[in-house]
Amino acid sequence: MHVSRLAAASPVGANTRRLQIRDHRVTVVTASAGAAGLVSETFYPEGMLSVFGTEETHESDLTIVDLTCDHAEIRELLQAVATTTQGEYELTRNYRLPRFDCGSHTVFRLQDVNSDEVAALIRTDRRVTIVRPPTDLGDRWLTRIIRDVATRYAKADGSLILHSSAFVFDGGAYLVIGDSGAGKSTTAIALARLLASGGWMGNDRIHLDSNGPRYQVTACPLPLAVNKGSLDVMGVTGFQNWPVRAGIPGPGSDWDRFQGEDKLKLSSREVNRYLGVRVVPEAVLAGVILPAVDREAEFFCELAKPDHAAAVITRNCLSLDDNLYGEDWLEVTVRRRGASPSLDGFLDHIANLPVLSCSVGNAADVARLMVDFQHAVGV
């Protein structure tokens, strides 16, 4: 099929979903139950990454169309545009793929870093069309594009983005910030499960927007990724039988090591379903925890030294070097540009909040952390 016809096509039997993302209106069109289900599974509950469903029928700022085609048609499309002006784009940081400029259309080759399966995306004015095979991997592209677009809107508004997990206690959001492998996910989900009024916000990336004297914390709906060691620390059992969408890591993987690279991935809805944790999409910032999960270390929980907190947070500020999303290859149009986020302003703000350092190594330590955390925040 010719690229211009694909760029204007709608899938047969498609459902249309209208989203409000900050102050932008986005229309999503797909006939794939798998793709639609994954969007609902990922952006659960409403408000994750400031994505809300809406019944408004005003003109959209962007339309995202999800088309399924067989592999041969996709290869034919990419071969047909191969004679046009060719360049590269950065799908994610340091991962580059070819792009093709065809007059009013730009065609991007889509390929996950861990798969040989190929898809394509056609970008025109205020519309992107995903052309992909009817596979489980193909179903994921729609969610990835919506998440990328929502992140662009957040960055345009001036969101401060931190490499962080987060949980909620007594209505306030507590960031759990640390380097890779520090135990952010384990600490956040463990406290969310144990605290009587606890809730889980998100994993790996958290957005903060300055709102007068406060910071509003919004979760980015990336999967919670935990290995068996983390589940052991939390005292979780029975996970071998969970019918999770991403599947349990298979034989030969290292996920049963305490800090194995292979991890069990749970969407926010699966976190709620299998771990029994309330999921909260946004809350006002109330404090920060800087964790270390180490089986060999002694337990401690204490107020963090300001210099240590500043160093850890600065290293994990993705607004300084966004290491998940590369260039704005979708050229997302925004209504306005907010002021650049201020890391110094954030550090000044948390000087008036509880900022804790802790080390845990087992389920008993997590229980002690819960008690010490409540004392530190005045409960």
C-alpha cells in the first residue's frame, strides 16, 4: 500500500479513545484489543503521567492511529521509501534507526532493541500512524508512543524528571531516589505494602511540577521491575503462578539472584492485582528516601546529610540528561514552553522536608524501616 494511503487510513472496526494529557487533546484509534488493553493496563489509574480519558470532541492536537499489517506489507513499505532522503533518528538514548523523508511524510523504522521484528511509523502534520504486525510486541508500540508524547508534554511544561520510585503515605508522596541497583523499587513497593495508608506511585521515573510553595508528584507508568531477591525481602510468595502479561523470567535467567539483571515486570494494574497495593497517580511531595538494599550491611535509617542527598539527586536527575527518551523525533507540537526546571530550587525545597538514608537487607529490616520512617515523619 502506498505511504500516503497508509498515512490517511483507519483500521477496520476501530475504536476511538480521546485523551486529555495536561492541556493537550490526543485521539487514539485502534482495532486491536491487545493494544487497547495494554494502554488501559499501563495508564492505570487515570492520571498516570497526567493522562486522562475524556468525552470531549474538540479538535485534537494529535491523532495516533494503530494499523496492523502483515510482515510482508511492512517490508514493502520500508523498501518503497528506501529511495527517498534517508537519515537516522534516536528512538531511545544511544539507539539509532533509519528514517525516510518523503515530502509531507516522514517514515521511521521501528524496532525494539531486543527483537528482530520490524514495524514503521508515518508522521504527518498532527498525526502519527503506527504500521506494525499483529503480534504481542506490535501491540506495545501504541503504549510506547502515547508515553513518549506525554513525556514531551511534561518536559515542555518544565517538569523536573528524576530517576526515582515513589510511594504515598498519609496523602503525601515520598520519592525513593538512588543509582541503578540501589533498591529504589524494592523500598518503595515494600513500604507501600506495609504502611496502613500506603500506596504505590511508580517506578524508575517520576515527574515533579512546581506548584506555588509545593511540588506536585506525577508517576510515569513504567513497569515495576523486581527480581526474586526483592520479593524475598518483601516476604512475597506464590508469584510463580501469577499470569502476568510479561511472563515470569524463564529457566536459565538470573532473576532468582538477589540483584539479578532479569526481572519480573508488573504493570501498575498488576501491582494492584498481585501485590495488593493501592496505586496513586499523583500527590504532593512530602519527603525523600535514599535507599541501599544490601544483605550484608547493617540496618540503619537516619536523616541524610545534605551534601550526600544533593549528590545522589543530582546524579539521578533525568532533566539534566534524559537517558530513556532520545531526540524529539515525533516533533510533538506543544501549546507553550514552561520555564526550565531548577534542580537547585528542588534541593532548597526538600531542605524543609524529611530526607532519610536507609539500608535494608531482609524482610525484618523492611519492617523496622516502616517503624523508623513513621517516627521520622512525625506519625
